[in-house]
Amino acid sequence: MNAYLGLLILDGTLVNVGAPAEPLSLNVQNLIGHRRSFAGSMIGGIRETQEMLDFCAKYNIVPEIEVISADQIDEAYNAY
């Protein structure tokens, strides 16, 4: 995380979207020394979501889905 924070300009903000698999650690000097910010969101904003959808459409990136019945939910959940 510190390497990414080091790339920010003065008053820049790094936004973590979603929850990381492992806890994050960072050096607060990377924040206060250049008035940088670190923020978090469970989802991106509307503009970012649209950009992601446009990118996926441009490069034919599509989801892989499987339709299951309601009585298979517990089995599907436990499989992952």
C-alpha cells in the first residue's frame, strides 16, 4: 500500500474499493507528509461503475454465471 500512496500527488486520494483479503498496513508519513488521503468504499461510484462496464464491453469481458434453484443455495454457498 505504501508504494501506491507514494505515487499520489500533493492532496491526492487513494480509494480502496472492496475489502482486501488480508489486513492492510501503511506508513502514515506517506499520508501526512504530502497531504494525501486514503479512503475506502464497498463499491465504486456511478461514474467508475460505468467506466468499468464500458471497458468490459469494449474488450468482451463477460461474467460466468450459473443459474440454480432456491433449494440449491446452501450447497452453492458452501462450494465456495
